[in-house]
Amino acid sequence: MLPLLLLGACKDEPDFDTRYDKAAAEIEARAKAMDADVAEADKAAKDDDGTGAAPQTR
């Protein structure tokens, strides 16, 4: 009976490809979020003229 329980417990573990795909998707999502943060910071830096005042629109 014990060997069947052990065999059943091992079956629940995802295989390498599944774990790899999940990790790759998480890394890609983090990279996209970081790129968006950098783009937002870059845009804010370009809008800021160094005086701390709000940008002037004409």
C-alpha cells in the first residue's frame, strides 16, 4: 500500500517543461513591468524641467 501512496505523491509534481514555462512567463511579465516603469520614469524626467514646477502647456 505504501508504494502506491508514494507513486501517487510523485505524480502531482509538475515536470521540468511545465516549471520552465511557468518561470519564463513570470520573468517575461516582470521584465514588461520593469520596462513600463522605466518608460514612465523617462517620460516624467523629460516632462520635468528641473525646477520642480508643473510643466507648462501652451
